[in-house]
Amino acid sequence: MNRSYFRNLLLFFLICFVGLRVYFRATDGFMIANIFYDMPHRTEWEVPPLSEIESSELQRIFNQKYSYIGKGAQSYVFGSEDGKYVIKFFKYKHLKPSWLVQNLPGIGPIKTYKEKVTARKQQKLDSVFGGYHLAYEVHKKESGLLYIHLNRGSDLNTKVTIIDKLGFEREVDLDSVNFIVQERVDTSRKAIYTALLEGNIQQAKTYVNSLLNLYLSEYAKGIYDYDHGVLHNTGFVGERPVHLDVGKLYRDENIHKPEYAQKDLAFVIAKISKRISERFPALHQELGDSMHAFVNEMFEQPSDHLLESCYYR
């Protein structure tokens, strides 16, 4: 009897485990509860009030349904019916302490552990929100940002209909959550690869040079992206480059200096060159020559390291 009991118990837990795995695969783990977080108001995350025209445009953007596109490390992404916009809801699973950690007793070593985890999660959240606020403040168009809502409030008085991965419709009260509204773009990887697959080398060169100019414009503003996932963190609206993921954007006055700017740009170019060499080896030299010419034009004395990065092997 005991054996039967434990076998059935083990089978029950196995079924639960498999069921949860299937559920998370089917839903990407999205639940309305995962985009809510009761945080205090932060003055540093405030944004200027919208003009009447901006407010009217934002309401128009909200007056359509948003369907699930996917998730990143920081957010769940939903796209508008007209294909022009996305709403990103912050994914607090990775930005706040888990329910278990929050309910640990505050005693002895457990208290120390709880405080360390809480501080680490808060630092991560502050970094992500700070990056989006900085982009909205000084790099708004280049980030495709139309609106950011980092403090909950009662100013919007609007609900938006979202459709999750399973096709279920939900209503979200936008005053009660933190989110951003951004232009929808084609990722740089998709844009460049499509051009190369179609044999349009000149278009691919234009895309790459536009990306490099985007990074140079950031250096000129004294901002720097610590996350160098270049081809999937950037994209295009038409031929206009957009830095889509700005959750790791920081101020860094050193980036004004040529030696710092060249060092970072070399890393950006190497990332692009590496992907091109892997996917399109026959075109790698030609794209490298194009980036090499761009660097020579932009800098009076480009470093050897910067020039070599154009031909990553």
C-alpha cells in the first residue's frame, strides 16, 4: 500500500511538472499577474505631460487590439492591429524578488540572503527603467519611443485589449501597469539578411552604415549601450534605424572621447561582421570593405583595432 501511495504521488508530481512545462511553452509564461508590481512613485521616472495633440494620438494608438508577438528578457511584447506599434509590458518575473523570497523570515543568514536578492533585483529594475527614461529624454526618436509609463497613476484612464499567445482576449487597465509604447520595426538582422538574400548588396550596405551612424549619434550624446546584441536590439522603420532595446542605456561622458568611441564601435562592427561572415561568407569581404570605408570617412585617425574589426574572422 505504501509503495502504491508513493508511486501515485510521484506520478502526480510528474504530471504536474509536465503540465506546467507544456503550459509555459504554450503561453510563454504570460499572465496578467506577471506585469503588475506595486512600486512606489519615483520622481526620477516622471515624464513631461503630453500635449493635447500627443494625448489624442496616444488614445488613437490604444483604440485597437494588440496581439502577442513574443517576449524578451525584460518584457512581453504585443503588436497593434495596424502593424505600426508595439506595447511592451515589463516582465517582473526577472525584475522583482519571487514570492518565496519576499516571504522568507527576516532573521539571521536568511535575512542577509533576502536583502541581497532584493537589492540585486531592485538594481536590475532601476537599470532597466533608467535606460528607458534616459532614451525617452535624449534619444526618443532614435529609440522609436512614443510613450513610457514608468509610474502608475490615474492620468490615462484607458484600457487596452490584448490577445495572448493562446488567442484569449484580456483587458489591461493602463494606469495600473508600467509599459512603453514604441514604433514597430523590422530587426536589423531581418532587414540586412533579407537584402542580402535578395542580392541587394547596396541596400545591405546602407542598412549597416545607418546602424553605425546610429551608434555614433549615441556617443555624441554621451550615452552608451552596455548590451551589444546589435542585430536583434536594433531595427528599421523603412530605412530609419531604431535602437529598440534601450534597457541597458547609460550616460558615460567618456564615450565622447575618440579612443572610447572607437573601442566600442569596433565591438559593434565586429558583432555585425561576425554574423555576416557566418551567414553570408561570400559577401563578407564586400561588406567589410564598406564598413572599412565608413570608418575611414568618420575618423581622421581610426585605430588599427577599429579597422581590423571590419574583417572579423
